[in-house]
Amino acid sequence: MADLTALPIRDDLRSLTPYGAPQLDVAVRLNTNENPFPPSAMLLDDLRDALADVGAVLNRYPDREATALRTDLAAYLGHNVDGTWAANGSNEVLQHVCQAFGGAGRTALGFEPSYSMHRLIAQGAGTAWVSVDRAADFTLAVDAAVAAVTEHMPDIVFLCSPNNPTATALPADVIAAVADVAPGMVVVDEAYAEFSHAPSALPLLAGRPRLIVTRTMSKAFAMAGTRVGYLAADPGVVDALRLVRLPYHLSALTQATARVALAHAGELLSTVDLLKSERDRVASAMSELGLRIVPSDANFVLFGRFRSAPEAWQRLLDRGVLVRDVSSGRHLDGWLRVSIGTPGENDAFLGALAEVVTAEPPVEEQS
């Protein structure tokens, strides 16, 4: 087997590492921001019926435009069908955007720390990356955001609200200000929007043909295994994405499963309030342990700071609890991230965390 460095890989990819989180068989898995509640028996019954219908025509290609699915997604968003797009997870949606509007000689800008796939997807599409720091508390002010966009004039701007891994949301005025000064496309990644107190950027789309709002069915909809992401934008954006998408990119099985999930949206989203309540409970309990907590608008919490986040991560794992070590990220030294699970899983996490903190207290913040 040839070593990767011996292959004629693109020079701009040589320094990159693949995205991924450990997939370990432990009692409590709280590292990938999934919704911990499985689908109901009623949903599964409807899914079996839908897949049986699809199974009869699996010898045929699926609807290339995913028209029925996009119609359902548009209804959920309150948007028009022509300006709604879907793909295999929000990452493929973002990839389509970078392929259509990025590329050689173009740049994408992100405010970090943020979702690392923004950078990887942009660079994978041959787009140069510009990183701009968030404030020390991980927020992003209007003046700072506008100044960065005005200085670098990027072809694509990534805004993440709520942001991953910090869980901080963006005020609407920040998004509007960036969209109004950006020379290219502005992508608002709203993967965790259903958990947020902040308003969505969807109302800002009117009159802004270069603004894009992306979503996913992997989080609030508890459909991570389905791999469906989508966006709302001007219909012209969707026409551009058609130029780069692969033929028949969404399988008939994927489309059918997503439509069943949307038909059960009320049931699936009924867990959101519980997860938000559990999020606040977990955050409060961690604060009482002396940990620093970043206020969360998502279904996860960033917490720290540890003298060695990798060691704290391992000690939690030794106790059967898997969280996400994000400490290698930009300005994230000493931080871990925990997804909000079921009440029982959260109790197990807090119990294990109390033992870890007792053994090694967190770093005290300078006053």
C-alpha cells in the first residue's frame, strides 16, 4: 500500500487531516450532537410502507430534482420550492455551494473557532481559506464582522448560527450587515436552529439573492442516519447548484425516508424542548462543579478549561462516557464539548465529570 505522501495528491491538501469523531462502543455517547431519541413505532411503520413502495422501482433512477422532498422541505421552512435544495447531509449542500461559487483563485472566509468542515469543504473545492478570529467569548460583533469582510472581500462567507463547537448564536443584525457588504455569497449554517432562542436568518432572504441558509435533518429531526441536508435561497442559487451536483445525487430511499420524517415533524421535534431543558440543567450543574461554560443555543455545551483536555477526555472515557475533544481547534485549548443526551445519559455524564473534576480541578480564570 502506497503511503499518502508518495501519491501525487494536490499540494493544498497535503497538510489537511480528515474530519471525524471517534465512533466507540461505550455506554454513553455524547460526542456527535445527535438527537438521542430514536423514531417511534408509528414512524417506523410508515417508513416500512414508503420503502416498500420505493423498493418496487429500485431498478429505476430516482427523481433527479427530488421535487416531492423539496416541496415538503419548502413547506416546513415557509419558503418557495424553486429556492429550496437538498443533498446528502448539509455537508454536501455546502460542497455544492463551494463548487459553484468557489474554486481556483477564489476565497472563502470563516470566523473561528467554528465548524471545521467549512474550511475543509472550501479547500477541497480548491478555494483559498481566510480565517478571522471571534472575540475571546466566542461572539461576533457587527463591526468586526463587517470589517473582516470589507478587508478580505471573499467570494464566500461562512456564518454559523448557532456556532459549532461554541454553541453561540448570531444576532440577525450581524447576518444582515455581512450579507449587505459581502461581494459574494453568504452562507448561514443553521444546523442547530431548532434549539436556538435566536431568530433564524430565513426572513433575511428576501431581497438578498446572495444569501443562503442551510439546515440539516441530522439534529432536531433525529435523522442523522438518513443523511439529508437542505438550503433555502434565491431560485437562481439552486439553478447554479444544479450545474455541479452529481446526477441522481439523492437516492430514492433517502428521499422517501426524509419525506416520512417530515410527515412526522411534530412528533420528532417534540423532543426539542426536553433537550433544551436538559441542556440548561447540564450547563448549570457543570458551573456548580467550577467549570467554565459557554452559554448554549444548541443541543451541546462547550465546557472547560482543563489543564489537559485530552487527559480529561480520556478520564471520562474510562468511566464509560464519550464526549468531544475540541481542544486542538483554534483558540480552544482546554475545552471539551458534550452533546445533550437523555436525562439518564446526562446524569451519567455529570457523575463521571464530578469524579474527573475532583481528581483534577479546572484552570482558574484570571480576573
